[in-house]
Amino acid sequence: MITGINSDLPGRITAQVSQNVYDSATGHRLLIPQGTKLFGRYDSKVSVGQSRVLVVWSDIIFPSGSTLQIGGMAGTDAEGYGGFKDKVNNHYLKTFGSAVMIALIGTGIDMAVPQSSTLATQDTASDAARRNFAETFGRVADRTIQRNMDVQPTLEIRPGYKFNVLVDQDIVLPGLYR
């Protein structure tokens, strides 16, 4: 990989063939020379628990400058599994930090709201204002923090990542068999 991937947003990626690729029948005919560029794209739709990025390769640019569209062949890791896997950030600090914030805000609200007393059934204006503020702030804080708990993981593939392209259809390499 020449460019890296960060799954927070979808994007285009570039890679370079690191070794010559020969035909599988004889092993003698050079099909794709070292240095050939690959262009593709990756998806940013990542679910909680997902650790692989979907990668699709669409174009090959040969060192001569000629281009070949390959339609959308999948990228696989070195073992042949679909997608790329490198670094995963599950945002645990954000998630568990939000849980701690919910607990702290809940405790603060409980402490701010005056306890009802059997002796005094009449609320003062300051008690009512404090209760109203605490309830409103608690609802807003709860909604804001709840959104942080539903954050998708960020998957990162660093430049230099080694991978394979799954050739799942015929490729006609122009000018190869004259």
C-alpha cells in the first residue's frame, strides 16, 4: 500500500505491485511488472466488533502508462481473508468515559435536587430552579453521552501493508499475446 486507510470516511487508495506477476500456466510470461500501480477504494461502513476494511481494486496503471480497468476485484490479506486488517480503535476510552460521565452526572443531579421533607412541603424558588436545571441538564447530558456509546470502531491500515488481489474474473491484458 502506498496510501493508508482510515475508516472514519470512505476514500480512494493507491498501491504498488512489489514483485513481478507471471502467468500461472507456464510461470514464464510476465503479466504484471513490478512497479505497476493499483487504484481502488474502501468503505467506511464499519459495525461494532468489525476489524476488517472492505477494499475493492478498480484500475491497474502499468509502468508504460497504459491503463486496465479490472472492475472491482477484492483485496485480501496475506492469508487470503477478505478485507484488510491492521489497527483497530474501538474507542473504549470514549465509550467507558461516557459511562463514567453518566454515573457522575446522575450522582450530581441526585445531590443537586433537594430531598422532599415531611416538615416542609413548600418548595422555595431556588429549590424549584435547581431541580429544573438538574433535570434539564441531565436529559441533555444523557442524550449527548448516549451518542458517544454508539460510535463505530475506526479501522486503520498503514502505508506499506502487504496484501493480495483476488482475481475472480478473466482479465484480458492487451498486447501480451501477439
